[in-house]
Amino acid sequence: MAKLDLDALKAPSLDDFQALGQAALESLPDEFRQLTGEIEIRVDDFPDDEALDALGIESEFDLLGLFQGVGLAHASAVEYTGMMPNRVWLYRRPILDYWAEHDETLGAIVSHVLIHEIGHHFGLSDADMEAIEAAAD
């Protein structure tokens, strides 16, 4: 058995999370991805105070992700100049904290957060989102 080099172990970086989020997005069923149109994956260590305040969340560790934008079902036929693209924020430190406490792969957690952020925004039920997660696997 190879010896584990503990000095070489590092937490996944923001870039690693960006890649995980993009891979999770690409693994989603097409009909689900089409709900949001073009969507960006953004990563930060923690949510900003504005997001926490808007959601009434006290601890920055309690928010794993956030959807920002307007889905195709809610968008008007006319696009407005300066309209921000749809995006999902993934918050690295809260996700890593969750990962350390649960028996799931990091990729599965990132995929779950992504699906739920998009799904809740569009009013999908938990059963709908579970079916989407199963299809993504």
C-alpha cells in the first residue's frame, strides 16, 4: 500500500470548484438546462452579506449556493440592455464544510446544490429534483 503524502493534500481551489460546477452542469439533462437558458457558474469562498441579509441567513456556512437571474419561463420576449446573465453561485467553504460532515462525494454535493438552486428558482418539487439528480448520474 502506497504511503499517503499528507503534506501534499490541499482543499480544492476556487478553480477546482469552477471545474466541478461546469462538469455538473454539463451532466444535467438537456430539458432541465434549458430552463435557465445560458447560465454561468460562479464560485466564491462565501456568500456576500447582501445575499445573506436578503435570505435572512445568519451564518455564512448555511448557504451552499444561490441562483441569480430570470429563467426562460419568466423572461419577457424582449431582452433588456444591461441584463445580467443567469448564474448559480457555489460557495466553496460551506460546501467543503458540508462535505466533511457527510458521506458523499464532492462532485455529488456540487451537482445537488446546482440542481436545487436552479430547481427551487423554478418552483420544481423535491421529487422533480430527485429525478433530475438520478438522470444526471
